[in-house]
Amino acid sequence: MKVGLVMNILEEIKLKFSSIRPNTIIQLNTIPDEFKTFVVKTFDNYGVAIIYDKDDDVFAEFSSAKIETKIFPIKKGQEYKEIRCLYFNSSNFTLRNEFAVICKHFVDPGENGELRKKLIESPFDWWESWKSLLGNAEKNISSYSVLAELLVLRYLYQTYSNVQWTSIINGTHDFETDEFVCEVKSTIKKYDLTISINSQNQLHSNKPVYLFFCRLEKSPYGNSIDDVVRELVDLGYPANELEEQLTSLNLRKGKKMRKEKYMVVDKRKYCIDDKFPKLSIEDISNETTRNKILKIVYTIDLGGIEYTKW
């Protein structure tokens, strides 16, 4: 009986994928009404949706597939009611039969609804399992490094409302104000005080330069990216601008990485002056040698260098 139900689910998804018109939502008949499931087609993508009544946002993407929280108008009688759903979708219309197989695994409620319950409780676990099966080609920036930059942004914004997150737009430095520029370095290693300088201009500017160093460790009692985002918005930082900046880092609202919590165990601020160890191509006296060097990458040990807390 279970095998027949699974096959019917897959067959119905395939059928509806092939016949559904754009901008349409249709409920699957092969899944019991208590586990309402819908096939959706927009002008940009198609997929399956289940009712998701949790408040948290979910968003993850891999290749042409996405899982996200979305509001859909569902018809009840003669009226439409907006329902919050978990929507698994793809923009690749040519592989709809192959995608339907994965959709079946997504929507199948399982025996006594156990699979549906597990999916709703932890959609990211389902996503990571599926993505690992196909191979993860996604390159992610570390959540702790972005969190460190947001913590510095929060610190600066309280005094310098003109601060710009310049690294987002491929600037030389992470942050810039009218008065100075800043670099942010972070680590989750307990005792490491080394930092990598990846550009000969990273510690150089016509303005004063400051280096913010932040050591973090994973902790349920710490802050997440989402926590600091809310604090920045409460301080007056433009919410739309902040979301655009995070989206450019592949950290769109709902991403799992934005919920990871870290506790700050060390915060240091260094003034990049003549006493601070730094290198520049201009430090090379031989002109022929200098002209042949295109980039300098080096590592600095911060141990023993004067700093202040921030």
C-alpha cells in the first residue's frame, strides 16, 4: 500500500508539472488533506509547497533549486486565504521529471506524518542531506567573519552614521568613514593571534587606518547575524540596504548561517601607525624588482602589539 502511495505521489507531481499553467497553485490529491501539499508554477519557477506555520524565515539555494518560505493565496471555498508555505522550487523547466523525484521526497508525509513533522522541524537538515547527495559546489563565506564585520559596523554606526560597508562593493577596506578606514579580522581559533593581509593596500590609506580583531567561539548564548541585524535596524541603519548588502554575500534572509550563534571572547583595536608591522610594494627600494611584484600577501603576529578594547 505504501509503495502504491509513493508511486501515485510521483506520478501526480509529474502530471501536474507537465500540465499546470503559470501563476497557478493546485493541491495534490494523492496526499491526505491533513498534510496539504501543493504544486505551484509561477512565471519564473515551479515546485511543491507545504504549509509552514513557524515564524522563522527559511532560504537556501543550490544550482537551479531553492527552498524558501513564501506566502501563497490558497482558495478555500469561494475565497482566497494567504497561507505561509515552505516552497521547494526550481527554475530549470527542462528537467521537470528529474526534479519531480526530489519533490516527491520533499512532500511525502511518511508513516503517520513522521517525515512531514521532521521536515517542518528542521528544513535545513533535509536540504543539507539532499545537497550532500548531489555534491555541494556552493562556496560559502564563514558566518563568524560576517558576524564580526556586523559587530564592528554596529560599534561604528553608533558614533559615525556616515560609515560605509565598502568591502561589499569591492572596496579596498572593510569600512570607511569621513575620518578613517577600518579593516576587520576574525578567528574562531582559541589562541591564534595571526592575521593574513591579502592586499598591499589593505593597511594603507590617505586616511588613518584601524584594525579591528575579533575572536569568537560558537555558543547558544552568543549573537547571530540576525541578532545584530535587528540591533542595527533598531539603531536606525536602513533595513533594505542592510539586506541588500547581506544578499550580495550570499546571506539572504532565511539562510541557516544567519542563525548560527557565536560569543565574542576577545575584541582588539589596533592603530596602523609607524610602529605597526606592515608591508608595501613601495618599501622595495630596487625599482626593477618593485615593478615586477604585482601583489604582496603576508601574515602578521599580533602578539605583543599595543591595542585598545572596543
